[in-house]
Amino acid sequence: MPWMRGLCDPEGGAAHYAQLGADPAKTVFISGIGCSSRFPYYMETYGFHTIHGRAPAFATGLKLANPELDVWLVTGDGDGLSIGGNHTMHLLRRNLNCQIMLFNNEIYGLTKGQYSPTSREGTTSPSTPYGSVDHPARPAAFALGSGARFVGRGFDVSKNLPDVLKAAHAHQGAAFIEIFQNCIVYNKDVFEDFAAPKGAEDRQLWLEDGKPMLFAGDSKGIALDRDALTLKVVGVVDGDWEAAGVIVHDVTNRSVAHMLVEMPFGEFPMALGVLYDDPKATFEDAVVAQNKAASEGKSADLGKLLSKGQTWTVTEGGPEL
Amino acid sequence: MNPAALKTNVPALREGGLIIADSGEFSKRNLDKAKYDSNPLEDGSLARWQLLAFDISALTIEAVKDFGLGNKDALRCKNMWTLGLALWMFDRDRQPLIDWLNAKFAKKPDIAAANIAALNAGHAYGETAELSGPLKQYHVEPAPAEAGLYRTVTGAESISLGLVAGAQLAGLPMFFGGYPITPASAILHHLSRLKEYGITTFQAEDEIAAICAAIGASYAGSLGVTSSSGPGIALKGEAMGLAIMTELPLVIVNSQRGGPSTGLPTKTEQSDLYQAVYGRNGDAPMPVIAARSPVDCFDCAIEAVRIATEYMTPVMLLTDGYIANAAEPWKVPDLDGYKPFPVEFMNEAPEGGFMPYARDNKLARPWVKPGTPGLMHRIGGIEKAQDTGHINYAPENHQAMTDIRKAKVDGVAGSIPDQEVCLGQAGAKLAVVGWGSTFGPIHQAVKRAQRKGLDVAHVHIRHIWPTPANLGDLLRSFDRIIVPEMNTGQLKTLLRDQFLVDAKPVNKVSGQPFTIAEMEAAIEEALK
């Protein structure tokens, strides 16, 4: 992961933090279990390598206890969508202000290659010698369906990934980033169909806010099929994308975001970049505000609390013990 | 008593005790429902007891007829009518109940008035009815008590207040992560209303998230607390292991209920002792404290916070459904009597450099809040190297770290009081050794046995793990030991294992607390 190398390198790392406007002492990387979750050990920040699937819950407690911290979650397709799918969903719907990097390699790497919830149907693995029969989970659609207010996508070797991460970091609230990760040991080149440099232009749609959804050297674009209420690929002649009906990407358009995360690769290019970014009040802000409002005008006098309610006094000279 | 209530409860009534039955409820239909072949009020089957049967239903309807309630609502006042009669029987003041009813039904003044009328009518019935026979008035003198200010407190309230006090004594904000479960939810409810005490409560998506969030908060420098009952505690097991491995403070409250599985959610039991002491993967030692009564929960909660923060360890506090829901009078404690144990966070590297797993004289590691400049480090569940805290799989390091974790928790025994004998003397012929909510029946039974001249002592253990330093010697001073428990013998096993003493089990797992009579019988049996 070239972009990660930058963050890990003590000197280059500082520059990256400065770029993000981040302070390593206030940054905490929290991970679950899996290849993805070794990540905190490579960072010169605070880090907590927790238990399988539960990183979102630890992050929630951490952030509620100290909202000043800059919290990154590192998870994978098994950790974040299988054993920890529940926690991922609840963190997203609560909108805890943090960044979630889900490294999707479509395989259980650390346990030597079993198929994962994102593995494509028919994946052969030690636990599915005749091929997997499950329908795979789609991380970005899952996140958006759970209420995420930021959904980004990139892949391990893409040069645009740092920009997606920067946008995620700038987003106030839960920012979900699906990062396709090539597991060179157990699931080699599973993303080559769109990630390979050769032909990438035709197979990758890099989304930019306010820009038309163009790909294939601007010769094709994404338009709305108004009859079917779906997206469609249209040809663009002489650069006249408006005439072709190509949609201008609006990162705050939730309806289009739903269509982008559902867009089947093959028939369509892979949608990458910031698919959706529309902030909403964060969980920790709401909790802090409520705690403050409920405490207003009240003292933390414990003696008063202990003697609250109906009391009575036993006087000296009463029955002896 | 209606037929169903009579059938369920009459076995618990001692011979010669008084049954007050509502004859208006003893219809053919209700008798059939309760599976009575004949009417027990008439067939002589209640001859062992005193019986007072009259039509409370009709008397209640009569008492509340001015309030325009329907028959169903009117009959709902029956409990207040009967309570009024009971207050007369024991010569007790009605005013606190009247105040309570007025407050409870502040928005429904008619209902309040009807209930008060029923209460007064029941009382007046006792005063005026020309009842010969069993109905007599008794005057019970107030129980002997130390002078001071009193209130009533339930176990759930007392734990909540103790946790608040503990957090204040430690100088920490508190974070409570919980998930609804019977009978533990009341703690979440109480703490949710105490935000001005620096408490953040979080109703998590599940039991696992509740404890993980609490550990996350402890990592951030708050006092993390979570609470549940057996099934939820089972789910939290892996996270407890992480708190043990990362050596972060945490208080876990287990309000035990009947098990296994969903078991008896609303009934009391003490069957999670093994789970508390042994119930985690790996060698995962963790201090365990058990409260004996609602009032005792307060001190136990403070003690749990002290151990957790001084030793950087999760601590489990055991109560049960009986303690959580029961209320008792409580002499409001003077907080000046509690010694503060303020937490000192590490803010800068000590001389010789910062090491996340360096240890103090209690073998506790430093507590560093993320956000502290210059002390960035990584923690996690993989085995840590001594001192540096780096990942380390070396055989000798795992041996050393396992030994350290054990020694740290064993060392807690050095900070707890010696085990006392709460009734009787060391060296008695028989010790009745209990823990948790069996305190009341054991204590009374031992008292009665002593009055009969039997050489019996009562030992009640608060510190289940590690046990007080003198416990082995104390237990060996007795000729015989019985261990009454609402399980199949869990403390008994622990005591036998730790001290090689011949502790004999006395067990009850019916979901009901021991009665004093059962305890007395067990004592007599043990002394045979």
C-alpha cells in the first residue's frame, strides 16, 4: 500500500499528518482482528488492536469519553461485515465522528484463505472446496443502507486514495471508505478486472463533486434512464456530455448515491472516489450536548444524592443495637 | 390471597401462621383455575394455619363506590385495602403510603383518592370489626439502629450510587455501557439520570458492544463500567479477556439470575460464581467481589472501583436478582469516612523512558490517556513483551507475563481486609460459610442456633477472588464447614480447591432464596 508507506514512515508520516491537519498524539487507530487489523502497529500514533469485529464499539466508548480524539477504524470484510457487521451498522447509523477504512480483499487471509462475506459466488477456498454459494455482501451499499453520511471507495495501489481519505477525514461524522485490497497470497488479482492499469480508464469511474460522471477518456458517461429509473452508460460525442444526459456528481445526492453503490461492475465501470458526502449531526456531539443540558443548574454533590427521596432520622436514645 | 396465590405461597408459611383470604375470590372458576378440587377455605386442608377469610372484594368495591370507577378498576384497589388492614395489624402509620399514592397518581387524582379510601377502609375494618379469633393488633418496636439519617435503598440503586461514589473517590468521569437485560437494567436506568455527576451512559446494540465501549472509555481515561446478568456476561467474556490483557480498569456488574441459558430471568440464583472466577479463555485472572445485601452494594461498588483503578484490572461485582430488587433501610453514609484513591495518569515519560507495560509496586502498568503528547503507544490482545508492550510470542515472555498477571491479581489480597467472623467465634464447632444474598437467612439461622446453645459461627465472604489472606487459616480453625449456596456448590468447590478444607455443600436452586428454617435445619443436620 504505497499511500500507507507514507503514513508509516516517521518523516514522511509527519508530512501526511500535517496534510490531514492531524496530530499524531491525538490520533487513535482502532482495529479488530485480521490482516487489516495489524494496521495500528505500523502507526506512530495511539493504537488499540482489539477483538474480532468489535472495533466500532471500542471506538464509540473512546470517542464519547474524549470527543477531541481523531479516531480511525481499520477493519476488513470479515471483521467489519461478518462477525462485526452489527457494530458497523450501529456506528454508522449513530454517526460517530470517525473514519472507517474497510480493507476488502474478499477473503479471510489471516486464517489461511476461507471465503468471506464479500467473496463472489463460486469462490473456492479451504472451507468451500466446491465453491461458495452465498450471495456476497456489498460494503458500500451496506454502509449507505445503514445510514452512512460519507461513502468513499478506492483500491490499494490507486494514487487517488489519499484524496479519498482526506475527504473522509474532513467529513464530520462517520466516514466509510471501502478499500479494495489485493491479497496476493489467498485471493490474488481478484480486482484486476477494474484495478489493472491497462484499460483502467474504461473500467474506473472516478467521481468528483460538481463534475460530470465521465470515463473511458470522457467518451462515455453515466446518465439516468428516466423510464427505468436506473443508471445507464451513454456514449459522449465530441465532448458534449450535456447532450448525452450525463449526470453531474453531487456528493450530497443520496438517491444517486444509492444507485452508484448498487451499480453492477461489468455492465458499468467501478464507481470510485467520494460517492456520497452529506454531513449530519454526530453522535458524540448529541451525547455531549444532552449531558450538558441535563446537568445544567445541578451540582455533583454526592451527599445530596445519597440522602435523596424519603428519609427519616433515628435519634440517640432510641432502641439500642 | 386468591386460590392461585394461596396454592403457590402457603407452603412457605410457618405452622400456625395467619392466612388472610379474600373469600370473594374463591369462586368455582378460580378454584378450578388453581386446580383445587374442593374449597380449601372450607375443607379443613388449612388446619395447620390460622385462617381469616372474608369478602375483601366486596368490601373494597363498597369503599371506593363514590369514585365512579368501573368494577375492574375498583377491584384494583384491593391490594391497598388489604395493606390498610395489615398496617392496622402492625400499628403502622398510613401517611407515607398516602403521600406515595398522591405522588404516584398525581396526574390521576381520582385513582389516588380511591386507593387512599381503600387503604383507610381496610385500616378502619381492623379497628372496628368485631373479629374474634386470629386478627389481633401487634405493636412492633422499631428495629434497633444507630442514630442518623436513613432512607430505603434497593440493590440496583445502591450499586449505582456506589459506582458514582467510587468514580468520585478515584477522581474520574464514569462511562457506563449497558444493554437491557433482567434483572440488571435498573442500574442503567438509575445512572442515566445522573449526568451531572460526570456520567455518560450508553445503551449499546448488544452486550458485547456495551463492554467494548466501556473498555474504549477506560482506554480514554474514564472509569468504564458495564453491567448485565448471566447470559450477557457470557457474551462479554472475550472482551473481559482483552481488558485483562491490556490491563485497563473496568467494573463489570453481574446481577445473577437463574440459569443456564435464558433460565429463570426473574428469579434469583448464585450460579455464576464459576463464570466470574473461571469463565474466560486462557489464564485470565480477575478480582471478584460479591455483595451480601442492597446496602452492602454501595461499599462493594466502591471497592470494585478502587481495585480496578489501583491495579489496572477488570473487576467483577456479583449481586443477584434478589439483592437488585430488594429494598432495605440504609443509614446514609458520610462520605468523609471513605478514603479517596485518586488516579494518577502518566502525563510524561519518566526518567529512563516511557514503557507502557512497566509496573508499579502493585504490578499495575501506567494509565496513559490517548491525546498525551510524546507517549504514543499501541496496545492490544496479542501477548505483550514485558515492559515495552511490543507484540511478543516468545515462550519465556508468555510464561513471565502469565505469571505477572496472576501475581498482580493475587496481590489484591494484600489490600483487602482480613476475613472476619460476623457471628460467633473462630474455632467454633461449625462454620456456616456463605456469600452474596444468602446473608440474611444464614445470619438469622446462626443467631437462633446460638440461642439454642449450638457452637456455630457465620462467615460471609465478600472477596471471592482473590480471597482474604487469612481465610485458609480461619476455615481450618472450625471442626466442620457447611456452605449454603443457591447453586450446586460453586463456592464450596473454590474453598476446597484453595484450602483443602472439607467444606460441605447445602444447595438450593429453585429460584427462591433460602428460608431461615431451611438454614436452621441444615445447621442441625451438620452438627449431628
